[in-house]
Amino acid sequence: TVAALCVAACVSVFAALLLAPAGDALARTERGSAGLHFGVQAPSGDFGKQVDGNGYGATVEGYWNIGRESPLAIGLRGGYFIYGHDDYKVPLSPTIPGVWVDVETNNNLVTGMLLLRLQAWQGDVRPYGEGFLGLNYLYTNTSVKSEATGATFAESNDFDDTAFLTGLGGGLEIRLASQPRGSVYLDLGVSLVRGGRARYLTEGDIEVVDNVPVYTVHDSYTNTVLYRIGVMFGFR
């Protein structure tokens, strides 16, 4: 179903471009756009079997139009998501059992993408399709915080790995406001992300045995489906 949505979005882009009058392309005045999105990263395939639940976070992205008369734009997207979390309380040390601290472990996914976008630039509703390539960076870090103040006083990375990614996506931009310097759009998008093989940890994969951390490491492709909702600012 998600793949069908992406295909439908791409088809709608081509249809909009083919049906637009020839002179419309000359009316585009925006040089590019930038925006911020809330994102949900849904693991799929073998990655989805290992990870319990979705990752939640945010993406930032920007695009530069390739020529005044072209529907193409090149862009960058960066995202940060937490796909797992553990927290518990322990004594600060065996010799100070009355002082407790909060220990938090997060499983994180950072993405970076180079995108090529094909978009209908006319009208208040503008469909788009895009292809991209980049990197997935997965890492797990543990921090120790004061129970009283919440301040972090110790932190370390437990495990990390990097994998290449490619994918396709599509979506809609809906104009919310227009000003002399540009327009504001509501952006709704979905992307199929094909991530390469990586080694990573999930919730509950760190166990302390005789004061030594023992990791249960998973190894699989890191495929996900990225859902985005946010605001884009087109600038002239």
C-alpha cells in the first residue's frame, strides 16, 4: 500500500506536468525551498522484525531549483530518530547506596540524503516525486543523570555502524500563505528507504554481567518507510 502511494504520487506529478500549459513553467518565481518536518520512521523487512515499534524524530531539508523552466530540484535532507529507549534507576555506587541516579539508553538513527525532486510548480496543491541516496548511521548511547536535577554528568556510545541507503518517495505541498518574498506550504510525504546491512542494538540488548556490559548485536538490512509532515518555505 505504501509503495502504491509513492507510485501514485509520482504518476500525479508527471500528469500535472504534462497537462500544464506550456507557458506556466515560465511563471515560477521561487528559487528554492527549505523546511522542518516531524517524522515517523517505520522499520520494515528484517529490520522491522528486530525493532519493536517505530522511530520518532524530525527532519530538516532544503532544495534548489535547477533552472527557471525546469520542474527539477536538487536537495538535501537530514533526520534524527529514536527507535528504542530504556531507562532505570540505580545507586550511584555500592559505597553510596543512598544516592540514586537515572540511567537512560537510546537507540538512534541518523539519516543523510541527497535528493533529486520532480515537482509540479503551479497551483496551490503541488504533487512531487523524488529519488535519493545517502547514509544511515545507527548508534546506541547511554547517559547517567542526576535524579534531583536531571542533569547529565556521564555519557558514552555503546555501539554504532553505518550503511548506505537509496530510495523513492512522493508527496504533496499545499499552499498555506503567499507573500512577496515567498510562500508557505504544508508538506505531506512518504518515502521507501532501502538501507544497506548494518549491525545495531535494540531495546534490552545491553546486559551487565559481573559489572561488564554484554551486547546482543543484530545484523540485517535497515529498510524503513519514512512518513513526514511539516512546513516548507519557498523563497524567491
